[in-house]
Amino acid sequence: MEKKGTEFQDWFAKLASDAHGADFEIVRPYGNQGDWKCDGRMVSTGTVFQCYGPETPTDAKTIEKMDKDFTGALVKWPEFLKAWVFVHNHTGGQPPAVINHLDEMRAAHPDIHFEIWAESELRALHGMMSDDAKLAMYGAVPTAAIVSGLILQDLQPVIDVLEKRELDPNDPLSPPPSVLKLEKNELSVEAAGLLQLGRPKTRLVELYFRKTGPVELGEKIAEAFREKYCQLKAIGLQPDQIFSYLQEFAGVKGEPKRQAAAMAVMTYFFDRCDIFEDPEPEALSG
């Protein structure tokens, strides 16, 4: 649905080639020859595929495209053509006028099999791909181990500042983390203790985002924490495991001062409800 024009055509050809191997032959345009109205073909079935991914499709344009491409393929591949497939990226299928026109094409050429392919057929091709082919097409899937090992690059200057800033002895003691939120998320006493470790510098974190760093940095980092939390939760990890992975994501490692600085960032976003679930309103009011 997102790919249009030749990008959709190239994507389909790659998908079909990975799914069917040597049986699917990609046909590329070449000079003034063009592609002979064929974006790819299945050798075993004599099938010619034609892709159509317009920016703004209309019934008239789609029908014109079908007629032009089929007629051209019939001229160029007369001995090969046994089936003709029109591949499109429209959502929800094709309108009645286009389907009716396909019936007219079937009636006019009863010796040729006609089909329209859309999302469901493309999903079937995807299911036929090997794991290696999917890896080559989409890249590596982030595992829990990879997620846990990431350190947010934008956090580095924040932690550098916090590590060097000493606490103001006149500042009042920070309150402990919300008991209700800890209970809601089933976090351990040890996790609560680590959050308390970072709490004295949460005011400095807030000050940094408001006055020192770029205006959008705080929300950018907050969104990264939210996304990482959702990823970890979706994997099905236990609350303390999620907490541990988020610590690593925040860069909690190295010297004690640096660990405390990174924990201050994590505690800040914990208090702001960017990570872990907030208690229900009735629990707070009670």
C-alpha cells in the first residue's frame, strides 16, 4: 500500500522471486524494448504478471492499464502466455467496473486464465519465503537481547551533565517512588530502591530538558523510552526483567556516579509515566 509505481513493481518482483525461486523470472525494462508488458513470469504455468501501483487510481485509468498491458503481453509472448495476473496495491479490492471488465477479458480470451492479485495473495507469497530471504528483505528482527543492549545515543550528553553536577544541599529530600505504581507494575523492593537511587537528581533532569538541551530532546527521549518499554512488554518479560533492560537502555553502567546519573534519567521518566503503567485514578484518590 505504501509503494507506488516502479517501486511497487520492483518490490513485487523481489517478493515473488524469493518465494518461487528460479520458477519466477523477473523481467526488467531494457532500452527502447521496455519490458514487453511483463514485470515477471512463472515458467511452469506460463503466467505473465503485470503490476499497477498508481498514486491516485480511478476505474478508467485501471481499465486502460489492464487493456494496454494485456494486449502488449499477448503480442510479445504469444506462445508463452497461458495466464495473466494483474497485481495491484489498492486496499479493499477493485471496484465493480474493473471486475466486470476482467470478466469481459475472460470472455474474449477463453484460452487464457485471468486473475487479480492484492494483499491476500502477496501475504501468501510472503509465507512461502525462507527465513534467510525475509532477513535479506527486511533486516534483522530486534530480539530481547538486542533491545536490552541498546544505549540511546541522545542520552549521552544528558548523563554527562548529570554526572558532573553536584546536588544542592539545600534541596529537600526527594519523595520515594509511588507505592501504588510499584504495586500496579509488580516491581520488586529492589527495583524501588534503584529508582530511589536516581531520585535526588530528577530535578536536574527536568532542568536540563527545560533549559539546557534542545527543546524537542526531552520528548524525543521520552518517546524512545515509551517505545522500548512497549517492545519489552510485548515480548512477555517479567516486570523486573523489563526494568533491568530499561536500565541498560538508559546506560546504567560504569562508575557509581554515572550509574546514578543514568538512573536519574530513568526515574524521571518513571515518575512522568512514560514507562510502566500508571495506577488507576480510583486507587490514587483512595
